[in-house]
Amino acid sequence: MSPQHPVERYFSNSDIPDETLDHLLREARQKLEPRMRVIRRSEAAVGITKSPYGPLLIAVGPAGLLMVHYLNTQSMQRGIAMLRLKFDPIEDAQAAEQIGDQIRRFAAGERDALEYKSDLSLVTGDFQRRALQRLMEVPFGAVITYHALAATIGAPSAQRAVGNAMATNPIPIYVPCHRVVRSDGIIGHYGGGTQCKVELLRTEGFAIGQNLRLPAQAVCGHRVTHIFCRPDCSAARRANPDKTLIFATAESARHAGLRACKLCHPQ
């Protein structure tokens, strides 16, 4: 007959000391808690909403908005699969409609409509996270180049990596990757489609034409001096492009807290 295990010996005896029980419970809790954290995954409210930019798959988690997924250019299965990596999707049409309402108001010109907090939990890479966090500092009515955005995170030669980070942004519109453009003034690609990017930029005041370029009346705003200039101003030409934002209009620059250049007097 095999010798009795110490734990079995305790449980065959009704008179177990309290301190022994406490010790056993502490040991069991220490072993179970890490496993339970894996099992207890957070839920994400998921639904589809209509928008001027096409149908959108929306996911909202406990800490904020997790996903805005363009269904006109990307499959629903891809969005759900990405969400399932960290969350358990639960259908919730009301949560999706709340986000849809904000997006529709934004498309109608309400600049402060996108008030729901963004949660970057679905972003897996540190580089992408830093790029998206810096992108969220670009205000309504302004754009930044891929090169300048790369420079803000200390990697000015990583334009391609920034482009990939924008392409895999899980929360477009709220984390505004439509505000990133090429250095030559062409608006560039977009996960929701080129026309969607055009409409988003037009919503923010950019008169984008058939050539898909930023308009001539755009002004250059310096992020350090907080001065905005005409593109042909000598001060603008001397400015470091990595420190520059491009605003749709002088009004957009003023709204962001910049003041007009005293040399070129942009209007």
C-alpha cells in the first residue's frame, strides 16, 4: 500500500489546523490566478453600423473603442479574427449605433463629434503604437506627411513602416490615419479606399480635386513656433518639414492655436 500523501492525510482528519488550511489555500490561489486570467478574457460589444463612408464593423471594449473596420474594402471575418485574439465578441447593436451616430455627425461637419475614447489594445507592435499615439496629436483640419510622422517617433527613414502602421490601424477615423499624406502632396492610399480618404479630408476642409493632391490654399504650420505661413513664404521654405503640419485653411490653423506669419500674412 502506497504511503498517504500529506494533503490526503489532512483531509482524512477532520481536525485540520486553521493555519494549515490557510497555507494550502494561498498556494492554490497562487497557482490558479494566472490560469484564470487567461480564461477570463474581456468581452467586446460588436455590431455593424451605417456611415457615409460605407458599412462599418464596430467593436467596443471595457476601456474604449477597439475597432472601426471598413466592410466595403475588408472582410468581416478578418475583423472578427483580429478581435478574437484578445477579446470575446458579444453582439451589441446599440453600442455600434452609438459610434455610428458620432461618425455620421462628424461627416456632417461636427468637428468634436468623435468623443468616444480609443483603446489601442489590438495594436501589437511598439512602433505602430507610438506612431498611432503621435498621429492622434494631429488636429482636425491638418495633415502630416509619412516622413514627418516617422521623424516624430525618432525614425525619419521609416516611412514605409509608418505606411504599414497606418494600413493596419484598427481604429480609423477616430485614430485619424486619413490625416497622413505623401511628401509630394498626393494624399496616398487608405484602408477604406481612396474615395473614402478624399471624403474624410473634404469633411475637414481640404478641397481635394481629381488629381488627389492637397489644395493650393493649404497653409504650413510649424509645430514648434506655432506660426503658419503660405507655402511659398521664405520662412516656410526654411522650416524643417519634419516639424510641419499642413492645414486646410488659415482658419483651421488658427483654430488649432497657431498665429499667422508676419512676413506672408496668410489669409
